[in-house]
Amino acid sequence: MPDDYFRRVEKTEVFRDDRPLEVDLGCGDGSFLLGMAEHHPDHNFLGVERLLGRVRKVCKRAKRGNLDNLKVLRLESRYSVEWLLAPGSVSRLHLLCPDPWPKVRHHRRRLVQQDFLEAVFAVLEPGGEFLFKTDHDEYFEWAVEKVGEFGKFESLDWPEDAFFYPKTDFQIQWEAEGKRLQGLRLRKN
Ligand SMILES: C[S@@+](CC[C@H](N)C(=O)[O-])C[C@H]1O[C@@H](n2cnc3c(N)ncnc32)[C@H](O)[C@@H]1O
């Protein structure tokens, strides 16, 4: 947990070194995050998760794997991006299988909105990327529309074999049920 919720945190305060910082919003049980931290010892990984049980589980797994490049912040995703992390401090920001809030009256709870995209853009370093995946077709279309309206990101191709990208716990679950995921790869130029 941060010492002070009312000031920006530099990445060197989180990990005390200057390795590229990757953030996974709503990291859940952390399989993706743990896989990434193991594969990229030269990067630091910060999971953001509001449920304490999940935070503890990921931290335990990281300790067992001796991963000193992984930490989990127990905080709300939007707040972390808008108010806590320093501008230009994140090299890649991942938002994977977020809650789709399917009911129309709940759409305003979806993370992908203009103010959130503005905050993501600000927190990324130049050339940094925002990676988004969902199994929910309508949320995917919503995200494409919001990103188009926002207009500041460059959209990149993201074929499955583009780079190492482990499956998340929810992805494994959805794919076992025959659902397919769609993704957006967006770069801050
Ligand atoms: C559907 S799960 C996906 C978990 C993981 N990304 C995956 O793909 O396996 C969504 C996760 O985000 C967390 N979450 C949802 N909204 C959040 C928020 N506003 N701030 C922080 N965590 C949130 C939930 O507790 C849950 O663990």
C-alpha cells in the first residue's frame, strides 16, 4: 500500500531501480503477471488488484518463485492510474479481461472511458503501450469506439505470436468455454 495516497509515486520509489515498469490492472490470481515477471527479469511488474485475498495469493506465489521484480498494489485501478503513478513512468499497461458490465445502465462503470484513456496516455512513457483484451464482443466494440474518439493512440497489429504473452486465468477459463478473446494494442507516439 502506498505511504501517501495524495502524491504521485515515481517508479524508482516502487522498485528502487530504473528497470522498465509494466502494470497489470485487475491482476486477479496473477498467472499472467507471474509468467511475465519470470520471463522478463529485466522488467518490473506491478499488479493492481482491489481484492485482498487475490493480492495475498499473488504475493505468496511471487515469494515462492523468488520474483523480486513483482509487487501488487491493493488499490482501485482507475485511481492508481489517474492519481498515483507518475506521468511517463509506465512502459506497458495491461488491462486483461476486465469486468464488462454488460447491462446498459452499468456501462458507465466500464474502465475504458475518455478520462481513463487520458490517464493511461499520461502515465505511459513515449513509445509505451496499452494492451487490452476482452472476451466480451460488445465491450470490445465499445473500446474501439472510445479509443477512436480519443484519437491519440496509434493502433498496432497484435498477432498471437507477436511476443511472449502468457494467458490469464480468466482467458483460460473463457477459452475452455469456447469463447474467443479480442485485443487492442495501442502505442503512445
Ligand atoms: C474478470 S477478473 C480478470 C482477472 C485477470 N486480469 C485475468 O484475466 O485473469 C477482474 C479482476 O479485476 C479486479 N478488479 C475489478 N475492478 C477493479 C478495480 N476497479 N480496481 C482494481 N481491481 C479491480 C477484480 O477483483 C478481479 O480480480
